[in-house]
Amino acid sequence: MIGRNALDKPQNADVVMASFTARATGWMDAFPALAKPLGLDVRRLPYLRPPGRSDDTPFAERGIPAVMLFTGSHKDYNTPGDLPERIRADKAARIAQFALALVRSLASTAVAPAWDASLTAAPTSDPWTGPTEGDRSCAGAVSGRIPGRSSARARVAQWQSS
């Protein structure tokens, strides 16, 4: 989901996470340059195996480069309290422009991203500040204590260890 700030915190106002298949080489470095003119701070979170079930998972499982843009969890993520009026339309529009710029960039390159099946470790993720001690209730909300949210456990573990 895009359009909200992670944990509803102002310091995450321009942050968008790009979780993507690290085995698809040759596109990770383009993310920050494409996001900067839009005032976005893109945090690259490469993976070898999809961390959960999302729109990018079926592609990544079949060796097709995929990226999921996400602005982070918040206490009412995927609950009835996740209301449309809380979406930051300006942020969602900038992220949509970033996605379009990424597609155009990939379409205009002479060589498509390569798939490296031999890769044994994902590159290091960009720094990301997640839940703090006072935000553990939000971390719990996306770590599996709410039905259907177990797919976020790996990301919460990463947040809590940073």
C-alpha cells in the first residue's frame, strides 16, 4: 500500500520502500536517481526469496524481475480503521510518478535486467528506521498477531534489529 507514512510518523513523509528481487541485476542503482526529483526518499530492500505474499511474489517465484512499492505499516494497516481519508494523495501521486519513471527507464534500456540464479546473498538494504520501543503495538499489528499479517514478520524483525 502507498499513501500513508510508515507508523504515521512525519519523518517518514517522503519515504517509500522498494522491496525487489535481488536476483534481477542492473536496476537497483536507478531507484534513488528516479525518486529524487519527486522528493521521495526510496529505501531499497532487496531479497532473494519474497518475504511474504504480495503482488510481486508470483513474478519473483518464476524468475521475473519484480518490485513492490510500500510506504510501511501503521497501527490500523489492513483493518477497518484504515480509512481512505487518511491517505496522503500527494504522496501516492509522487510514488505513482516514480513507478512510471522506473517503467520508462527499464523500457528504454538496451539490456533488460538480468536474472542471476547463482546469487547466494542479497545486497545490503538501505537504512530503514522502523518501530521504536513505543511503537511495539504497531510492530505486533504487522507481525502476525492480526490474522493474515504473518507475511510481514521478516520485515518487522529487520526493523526491530536496527
